[in-house]
Amino acid sequence: MIAERIKGSPFDKCQMCHDYVKKTPFRYKPTQFVPDWEPEEMIVCRKCVYREKYGSKNFRKKMKEGTLDE
């Protein structure tokens, strides 16, 4: 699980950009690179999860396609 859409209120705060989530929030868990350390799950907004998953160059194109929204 990298990103999963969850049900939440629009008053949740994104843990990356510290802005209020306008649409449904995502539960995001970064990939684990260090074997001894388990990364924590974060509640993030749609823009941040697309940026983390697809990079800063292609995330707007993928947001228009809605690849993670299903």
C-alpha cells in the first residue's frame, strides 16, 4: 500500500503541506529504504500524494487522469 483513499472530514490537515484537505484525504505510507526503521502512515491531501508518487514534473498530468482517485 502506497496510497489509499479514505473517508474523512474536509477539516483534516495535510501532514506534508499543513493545509486543510479540500477533497477526500489519502492515507500515504512512504517506501521503506532503511531496514531498521518503519515509516509512519500520514494523512495527506490529493496534491501531495500525487507529487510524492509521480514526482514534481508529471503529477499534474496524472491528477487530470485521476489514476489514484479510483
